Amino acid sequence: MKNQNLKQCFIALSVILLIFSSCLVSKEAYSNEYVKPSPDIVQFSSSGEHTYAIDNQGKLLAWGRNEDGELGSEDGINRSVPSPVVSMSSDTFKQVTTGRFGSLAIKTDGTVVSWQSKKNQGRSVAPKTFSSLKNVVKIAAGGDHFLALDQSGQVWGWGDNSRGQLANFKSSFINEPTLIKDLPMNIVGIAATNQGSFALSKDGTLLYWGGDNEDANIKEPQLLKQLKKIKMIKSGDFAISAIDMNGNGWTYNPLESKTKQFKIPQKLKDISAQFDHTVSFVTTTGDVWISAGNSNPEKVKGLANISEVNSGNDFTIVRTENNKLWSWGSNVNGQLGIDSTLKNVKQPTIVVKPIQLTVDGSIMDLTTTPKLLNGSVYVPFRGIFEKSGAKVIWNSSQRDHVTITKGKLTIELVVNQKFALVNGKKVSLAAPPKYINGSILVPIRFISQTLGAKVNWNASKYEVTVNNQ
């Protein structure tokens, strides 16, 4: 009996130790992988496999697929965290929207700017400002065309017109914003699909023009009789989404002229769909529902106090009332913004804030952002050293050995090795170099040690500054 009691005590103690050790492991994993600040986002837009967002300082951020310049950069490299759009880093914005091949934004001064991916007939991704547009309150981006709604209720359009997206114009492409005629003066909302355009009247009626199917184009705004008493509309690649005045959710697929209504237990305040078979909803109570693959809508667990939703191709992002983003779904091109190499994430995960790197007063446009690992800040060395005039050579086949030369200075680094060779002499490193997402990162202290540069880590701003002078 005594031995049996001892055995039971031993088993119980083992279980307690196992649980305790699991907690320790979980705590360590959490601190290394998940304790990352999240940006404060006031508005965002998703399409395809990328997202644009505006933070609480009015700065424009983008992440996801960039193989065709979707993120406003011609380097063709994807971003896995919200990254500054360097070509517009000196501007501040109050509204942004993005389509499959182009994006559009309103600056805080009211100026409208648009830019396109380089896939579009060889056009530049450089942003173009339209000073002729005044008092714009809403914007919409289709596949390769843009719409703007001004304060007076007039709608303007420019870009691709090959399917009549801009209505009434003979040219297949319009370079400058042009007034869309034959619309009532009381337009309160606009939306676009890849080849179509929509306008919402104050009385809840909806008008449509553009590519309707493979055989027909509608080049004059026509009443869309399938949807009535509509309160809001939102753009999508192949379908628009809408909420009626009773709080019900709808989609309209112009390629099939098909309308679909969705039954949600509560009234809706936001809705998003790129296709009519996968739709995301936010209720007035702040809950999120998803209808995927033509299934009945289901409530997403673990989310509350949600104010906005946008979906892309097989991924969804929501914004909370305190301006934090959560995402889930496909992450093949980093479109979730969670700084992870996972290809798919089933549970909502918080979108992380990148560490910003500024060298000699210039924000660096980085394909791999700095990382905070085990208490040490790592930065991608190449851009910093090349900006200081150094030559960088690395073993691209092995991806583990780097040689840096500047004048009489020669530095050799090996990934995961806690020392460097500086002119042949060993120099200890606070932490070893790391190979992450195609780049080699080094501790920031190494930069000051070898280059004599002034390096500062601002934890509150999540920013590294490097001054070589």
C-alpha cells in the first residue's frame, strides 16, 4: 500500500513537472516569436495577394506579393511585414484603396495619387499626382482603372477603358481623370471590379457599367435592378459586396450577372469579397463571420470589437476598434503581414510592426526588415555597408560566408559563428549573424564596432538609426 502511494505521488509529481516545463517552453517560445508590437492602422485595403494600409501617423504601408510591383517597388521582392512605401514616404495619407494591378490614395492635403504595377503593359510603378481632382471623398480601384467621388457627388475615372469601365469614351485608355457622364448628381458611393464600375445613389439604387461578360460591354451607366435599397458597396476583383438598409449582406458577380444574399444573425456594418463564393462579414456587434466556398456563414472564434474587414485571394484581414490588424489564411507571398514563413495560417494572428532602419537620414527600403531576436536587434548588413561605401561579397551557394572590404578594412563573417575576422584578427560578437529570408543579418553593435558608425536603437519607436558621418 505504501509503495502504491509512493508510486502515485511520483506519477503526480512527474505530471506537475511536465506541465511546468511545458509552461516554461511555451513562455520562451512566446517571448521569442510573438511578443512583437503591432502597428496602429486607421484604414486598409486588400486585393489579390497584397495589402496597403495607413497608420496613425498618416504613413503608407504595404505588404504581400510584389513580383509585378504591386507594392509600389520595382525590385519584385515580396514583403512579409507592413513596410513603408519609400517612393511616398515623405507624404501622409487619409485614404487608400488597391486593385489587382493598381492602387490609389488621397493625401492629407486632399491630393489624389495613383500608381500601377509594372505588369500592366510595361507602365512604371511611379506614383502620379492629379492636381485637377478637388474635394475627393471616396476612391475605388479596379483591375487597371480608377474611380474618384468628389464632394459634390460627381464621379471621375481614368485608366483602362477597354471594356467600357470609364463609360462613353472611345479611347481604350484614359490618362487623366475624366467626368463619368449620365450619372445622377446624388452619388454617395463607388466601387469597381477588374473590368467594371459601380455608383451608389443616395436613394439606395445602384448603377453599373463596364465589362459584363465575355461578349458584352456596358458603356453607359445602367440601373442594377437585382440590388435595391443599398447602403454601402465595396470593390472586389470579380465581385462587389454590398450591405442594404436592413443590414443584410449581398454580392454581385458582373461576369455572370449573379446576385447572392447572405443570412447573418446580426445586422452588418462591413463586408468584403473578391469572389462571390468567399465573403467576410462584420456585424454591428463587432463579430466576424465567413462564408467560404459557397458554404453557410460561420462565426470566426476569438475575435471581438472588429470594425473593418478586407479580403484578398484566400486570406482575410480585420481591424479592431483600437486599430490593430489580425489576419489568417494563405501566406504564400507574406500577405498576412505576420513576419512568418508559414504558407497558411488557420487562426487569426496579429499583424506585426516592422523595425524601421534609417541610414544617414534615409529610410531603407528593405526586402528583409530588422529583427529582434533573444534581446538583440539584428539588421540586414548589406544595405548599411554598401551605403557607407563598402564592397560586399557573399557565398550565394552556401549562403553562410560574407566578405566586406572598405579601403584597408576587410571583414569576414560566417552565419551562426560568434566572432568575425577583422583584418585577420578575431573580434567577438554579442550574437552570431543569422540567415533569414534570403538575407544575412548582424547585431547592430557590430555595425558600430567595425564601421565606427553611430548606431541607435529606439525601442519605443521600434527604429534603428545609423549615421556614418
